[in-house]
Amino acid sequence: MFDSFESNFSPDFKEASRKDSMIPISPDLALSELINRFGGLSFENGLYRIIRDTDYDDWKNRVSFTFPQFADRISCFGYDWLGRVFAVDSKRFEQGAPGVVMFEPGTAEVLEIPANIETFHDEELIEYGEAALARDFHEQWLSSGGAKPGYLQCVGYKIPLFLGGADTVENLILSDLDVYWHIMGQLIIKARG
């Protein structure tokens, strides 16, 4: 499991030591294995990150605040350079396992991805990396002099798209991930009325 992902996504750094035992983060064994194997790692110059086991509850709370209809059904596992969070949804299944959803703070949208956690990493990210992670836009950001986001950072929209902001490099800024989600969450809730 996750062998294709591991051979196609280079970590930005090597952790000094990895855990020898599995922490049962979730009854979903694939989710626990993913976080135990790759938790805290960043890949491809900040393109994609897997959450640390110690951040698991924080991510669930952060996303549930902004998208409360998912509060009792998601388990977050990763996020991309734009601060978009990926989770498995216990109410939707893909090939017999919980399906992946993506929460987009810049657009205020939730997108269903036709994959479960294993096929998302071993197929979707490899075959459809542009659609899943906006690879080309990431390259434009870096080529324009933008900084690679660290584990606790994202490249967010100065003016979110759901408030009329442009989907351009000029409308991007390196942000603290928690601050960005907090601000976008407040704006999304207010925009919903």
C-alpha cells in the first residue's frame, strides 16, 4: 500500500527516525498506515503534505468549523500547497472504502474525488496530479519567486475566489496555515449568511 506514491513523490527532507509501531489513529487501517508512514512529511517542494498524528484532531476541528455538515464524518490526512485539505468521508464509498473529499478554503467548495485513500495516493495523485494538486500553478508560483511553503504554511489567496479574487499568481501570498484557515472559515461562514 502506498508504494506507487512513495516511488513517485520525493520528500522535501528525510526524517531522522520513523515510528516502528503503528498508532491506531483510526479504524481505517489505510489512514493509520498513511499517517504512521508519512505523517509530517512534505513532498515535491511543498506541493503536498501528510498531517502528523499529533495534528489529527486539530485538522478535524479546523475543517469542521468551516464545513460543519462534515463534522461527524471526516478524517483528514493531508493538504496541498494552496491549503486545500484532503479527508476521507465515512458517508461515501469508493471501491469499498471511504471516499476522499477535498475542502477548498479559497473557493468555499467541497469536492468529491473518485478515489479512496489508497487509490488517491497510488493512482489519482500520479495520473491526475495537475487536477488534484494544481502542479502547474505551483510551478508558476515557484518560478515567479514565490517561496516553498513549510509544513505549517500554505500559499493562499489574498482575495478568495468566492469573493471575486483572481486565480492568478499575483493574488497569492505565503500564509500561516492556521491563520489562513481561520480567516477563510470566518469569511465562508459569513458569505453563507
